Amino acid sequence: MPLDVKIPPMGESISTGILAKWHVKNGDTVKPEQPLFELETDKITSEGSAEAAGVITLKVDAGTEVRIGQVVATIENGAAGAAAAERQPATPAAAAPAPPAAAPAAAAAAVASPAVRRLAAETGVNPAEVAGTGKAGRVTKGDMLAAAAVPSPAPAPAAPTPAAPKAGERQTRRKLTPLRQKIAERLVTAQHSAALLTTFNEVDMSAVMALRAKHQEEFVKKYGFKLGFMSFFVKAVVHALKEVPAINTQVEGDTLVQNHYYDIGVAVSTEKGLMVPVIRGCDTLGMPAIERAITDAAGRAREGKVTLNDLEGGVFTITNGGTFGSLLSTPIINPPQSAILGMHAINDRPVAVAGQVVIRPMMYVALTYDHRLVDGREAVTFLVKVKQEIEDPARLLLGL
């Protein structure tokens, strides 16, 4: 009996999705746990796999909207599956094309005399288009000379028409994925429902860069991955949230909710869109643990293996446009959070230090916040605290 392949449950809030891609073809033999399809929802992208070996029959085309629990394929397992594959109808051979009819010009040329053929080559007159006066209507030399003496009217030059562009050359249309639709919806909602304001500062990255350069080799040898900049900013944000608790709030209807935990979201760019996996309990984690959690979460996001639990519950978000060369931007908050920190590219710039102009690696940072909950004084204080922690990373270790 065939085994049904169904869309698996994805969470209480997800009822439909788009079957974006099949990894197998109709009639393929599949193995247990082999990936079969890719499902896109408005929150995550996941894969469906085979529960048994056999020959698969697809019942839904790629790009179709499907429901949770819907049967999208069947697997005929064991010998029955192999027999089903053998019974697949062969593609009928295309009918042989009919031989082209002989051209009248070729037939006329075959019975024309040598003189007629010579005149045809010299004058360009087609014997098939000349009324013959010879025996049985054959074209004679005189007929060809008479036809050549009558000038044929030259055709009027056709007006030049621009070549129409081929279909698909100028535009490509495709439906928005559920994830991209949800991202768009959340961004528009954030702008329409919150009083967004952005404040800026710049950070001297010299101390952090020197610290990384000094200990990077030993860090990699011990932990198996590199120490990045993001873990420093996560720790700095935790310290700043403790000093300015107004940033760690959110609105629920007419209620202000004050959070007392520090689960920080880190924005990750993927082929499917921007995802924000959450690093839990950042106030209790050391730098290596935070760096490992960021590396693992980013890898799962790019592989399409994040779960709903990975994306829910953050109190603050950090996004790094500097990865792509952004010098300055105004990030949009991730509702229901009240603020987001934007990191940017590190560039050498002249700055004044102790009365002297020196060249330092500088980064602009931006804090976008909901002015309904956070005042300008609190936002600036928060950003200055982040700046202090990054410019003197020993403060992160000492809890200052």
C-alpha cells in the first residue's frame, strides 16, 4: 500500500506554506530520510524527508500553496515500487516528418534546355514563372529573352520596424514567498505603529581589533572558530540594557512590559530573506559561548534549518550592515521590541585624540528606537554606554 507524504506540522501559528522546490522527480527511487521537498512559510523554511524507501509519485507541483497535513506525494515501497517504475509509460516516438513536396522551380529546371538554364543564371529570370510557347508548353530561349526585357517593378522598401524584445528579457515576474511577504508586513507595521527615531554615534574599534589580533590564533585553537565583532557588541548591549532598562521594554495594548531577561536577536541575511535568530541568556554567557551560539544560529538560518523557537522571544536586535559595506543606515525595529542597534563598516578616519589628529578604525553605530517608550536622553545614554564598552573591552570582562 502506498505511503502518503504529508506536509508536517510547523507550529500552532502556521497553517499553510508554499512547496517551493522538489528535490526529486516523479518516478525517482528514494531512500529513508532523503530530502524530498522544500517548504516556505511566513516564518521559516524547512525540508520534508522520506519516511521509507520506494518509488515516489508527486501529486503537487512546485510553487503550489499547500496546507499542513496535505498529501503531496506517495511512496510505493519495496518490489511494488520497482514494478510501478517499470510500468511508467514510455514517451511515444515523434512521427517522422513527411517528405517536402518538390518545388515547382526545381521541376521546371529539370526539363529546361541548356540555353534556358544559362539565361536563367545570367538574367535571374525563373523559368517556372515564364509562360512557355514551345512544344507541350516548354519555355524556349525566346521566351526567356522576352521575359528578361520586361523590367519587373521594384518592391517598395518596407518601413523599418524595431525588433520587439523577447519575452522575459526586460522583466521577470515571480510571486513573493511567504517569508518575504511576512518581512514586508512586519517592516510596514513597525513604521506605521511606532514613533521611530534614530540616534547616531561613532566607535573607535582599535582596542577590540588589537584584542582579537592578539588572541585570535589561541582562541581558534581552543574553540575551533574565530572570535568576531558581534559577540563584543552583544555583551556591550547587555550592559547597556541593564543601565538603561527603558530600552528593554515593549508595548502590549495599553500595557508597558518591562523585560528582565537578555535574549538578543542577531540579524542574518539569507537567500530567503532576513532572519533574526535569538541568542538566549546573553547575560549569563561568556564571549566564547556567545560567539559559538551566533555561529551556529547563522549557519542554521542560511541552511534553512531554523525553527520557530529560534526566532521568537528576543528583547533587542543587532544588525550588521557593515558586512556588505554600509557606512550609515537607519535600521527598523523588530516588533514588539522597542529598539535595534545597527553596526556599519569599519573605515580608517582622522579623529582627534589628546589634541592630536590620528588615523583610527572607526565605525558608525545607529540606534533606532520607539519614541513612545524611550526618550532621547535614554537612547543617547544607551548608545554612549555601548561605545564605552567597545572602546574599552576590559569593561566587558569586569562588568563595568
